[in-house]
Amino acid sequence: MQEEFFEKGTEVIGAGEPCNSMIFVVQGFLELKVFDRNGQDYILETLKQGDMIGQYSVLYNESLMFTAVAKSNVRLLTLDQSFFLE
């Protein structure tokens, strides 16, 4: 388990990166974005305190399909895959 802090505008996770942890939003907001072939971004969802990402990907060893960007200063709690699978 690890707590991390990110400043507004920081890319927290990039699309296509392997997901080996579940990430809980403790404070702040994250935007989940996808990009089209022309580089135009589209917001899938905005996550707030209590929301999480990675629950599917961590169990099935999938890469993420979106990029997560800090919409504000954020504090995240990360639980590594080994926490769930051991």
C-alpha cells in the first residue's frame, strides 16, 4: 500500500500502460481521457474522493485504455496487485 500526491495537470497513468495496482482517490479529482487518431482528447469520466480505477485490469492483467490526469491536486492510495492475489 502506498500513498502518492500529484499536482494539478500531472499525468498519473498513461493509456496502454500495464495496470498492476488498484488506485483509490483519497482527495481531489482525476479526469479519465481517451485520444482519437488526431490527438483530440475526450473526457470519459471525472473521478472524485472514494472512486477507484484498476479493479478489472489488475485481476485480468490488462493494460489501461485511458489516460488519467490530475484535474486538481490529488492524493491517491495505491494497492499493488500482490495485495489481492497472494
